Amino acid sequence: MTPTEMSNHALTHIPFHPGCRSCVAGRKRDHQHLRRSGLEKTQQDLDAANAHNSAEYFFPKDAPGHKGVTAIAIRDRDTKFLAGHVVEQNGAGQQGAVSQLLKYLRKIGHHDKIVIRTDQEVSIVDLFKIVVKERGTSKTILETAPRSDSKANGEAENAVQSIEQMVRTYMIDLQERCGEESSVDDAFYAWLVEHACDMTGCR
């Protein structure tokens, strides 16, 4: 890329460019769409009448063994709309996370029946039970992926991967520009997670 092209690319780092050091360091490859197995396509056909979302907690940290932060990722199957939020804690006691999830569902246009799939972690199940209650008369079906099937909540895992790769790309770029180390504990990090989701969803 020319210097001008590189400068324009660095505004979003989308799409992935093999000539960009931040892209190469932050993302192994550019996933524009989730890959679905035949089983997932069958499940989508069964759920065609419902809005289907997958969610999962993830725990960004500066390095292995370091203390990190707690975040939640959620992705809509049909639109690929992606949302991620840093939360104070996991579980039903986090009203801020509940509010963000309700905001996400409204933003994507989910006002009627929806299906939300998570793993069987008690904290995330408890969180979405509160979401169900807060949605009132709008029906919400909660599904939990079988513990024996590591790929059963693959859409959520892909969502987490997309967020982590994009955030890592931005963090690397920011550190190069500022000449300072950045951390998941920095005040801007929570905003950066949401920004990465907005950018990823625009591809």
C-alpha cells in the first residue's frame, strides 16, 4: 500500500490486509461470514421463524496469567449483527449487562419471539433468565449447548474470536502510534470492544 492507502486503511483495518502489520499481528485471517456446518444449517431451517442469537462470556487479558476483565459477546444468526460489552461481573447480579443486552435486542429489531443459545455456565444462564423476565410478554426461549459437544455453541465462539482479533488489531495499532503500552484495564477498553463490534458488523 502507498502511505495514503495505509493511512486510510488504518482508520478501520477492514478488510484484513496482509501488508498491514497490525492486521497480521492481530488477526490470522479475515472472517467475513461465519462458516456453517450441515448440522447448523438444519438447525437454522428449524428456527427460521424465530430470531436466533448465541451468547458467551469471554475474559480478555493483557497476557496469559494476568488478571483480565469480563465481557460478553452475542451474535444474531441471520444478520450477523455482533455486540460485545465489558461487564463488572458475570451472573444475574449485573444489571448493567442486562440493560446492554436488552438494548442490543431492540437495536437489532427483536421485539417478538427469539431464541438465545448459551453454554451451560450457570452465570450466563442466570443472566439471561433476567433478560427473559425483563422482556415481559415478548417470548424468549433459552437453549443451552450440550457439554459433550464442544462445537454446539460455535456461533458464539466465532463471535468471541471476531471481537478478540479486531480489538487486538486496534490495540497493536494504538500502541505503535502512541509509543505506549495499552491494557485491558485502560478506561477506553470497554469502548474499544463495542467499537470493534460496530466495525466488524459493517463488513
